[in-house]
Amino acid sequence: MTAPASALDLASLLCSRLCHDMLSPVGALSNGLELLADEKDPEMRKRCFELLEQSAKASADKLKFFRLAFGAAGGFGDQVPVNEARALIDALAGSNGRVSVNWMFGVDALAKPAVKTLLNLALIGLDALVRGGTLDIGAEVNGGAIEIVVRAAGQRVAFDPAVGQALEGTLPAGELSSRTAPAAMVQQLAAAIGGGVQVHVTAESLVMGAVLPVS
């Protein structure tokens, strides 16, 4: 087990990840506004407005997701409805268009650490499905512990071994990047409350699990 990254380094890398993911939809908004300013054809202007609406929705969906996945999410209490997490992940997956999401919830609400864990594992799963596929997500309370499972399945799952090391807490702090930062946050979050994270990967599937004590 290597020493975890400092809180400052991890926060900086999570900010970098957020900015990286926001660049595309925000850039599309900027480009759409430039096109709209010069376009006179009514049909083309209508198309520009449609693209602007899509980009604005994608930007809002990502911001809502990262607010809860990375941030303090002060708008919620200690317990977060699982339907809130489901809506955030469905919106993120919906922008992909090639990923279907299946849900198996045995609880109505989860503590914030569990929701953050679920969201970030789902994000890692979506990143691995570069060619599309299926994302199965489940959570239940069993024997005083919250069990979370995320399975990404598809053709040639793309999973960076460094992400697996970050999930298991064996990635050297000096090798942490914006890509592995969400995994490192999940590992540190679980360890801080006496839980743990496991990962298993094959050519066509990625299975990640977390066991967290009920707070």
C-alpha cells in the first residue's frame, strides 16, 4: 500500500478532470454562438439553436454530476435519494448514445460517501466503454454494510491498469493523474470510513465493487 496523494494534489487533479470533461460541451456552445451571429438562413439558424440547446443540456448534466461526485453537494442532506444518482448517471450515459444502463437498487437512499462512490465507479465504467456496451449498477444494504457493484460489459473494454491501481490504493502518488484521480478519491473515501474497493477486469468486462459500513 503506497502513501495516498495529498488532499491538495487530489483536489487539483479532480478539478483538471472536471475541466477536461466540460471543455467539449462549453466549446460547442461558444462555436454555436459564433455561427449564429453570422448565419442569416432561417433553417440554419434553427439548427444552430438546436445545437446550442443540446450543448447547454450536456453542460448542465455534467455540472450536476460532478457537483455530487466530486463536490460537497450542500443541497443534499446526509442521505441522498438513489433516484438522484440514477438520474445523474442516466443523463451522462444518455449523451454517449451507445451505452445502456441497468439498475438494481435495494435501498431508497444512501449516505453521501456511498453515493460519491457509486457515481465515480459509474464514471470509470463509462470511460471503459469506449465502443459502447452495458453498464449494470446495483446497491443494497447487507449485514450492516452497503454493497455497491458496477459492471461495465462490451467489446474490448478499455481499462487503464493505473485506474485499477488507484482503486486498490497501490498507485504511487507521483503517478496520479486527472484520469486516475476519481479512482483514487473512491479508494481514499472508502478507506477513511473503514470500507474497501475491489476491481476485476477481463477483455469484455470490468467489475468494480465497494463495501462501506452503514453510517
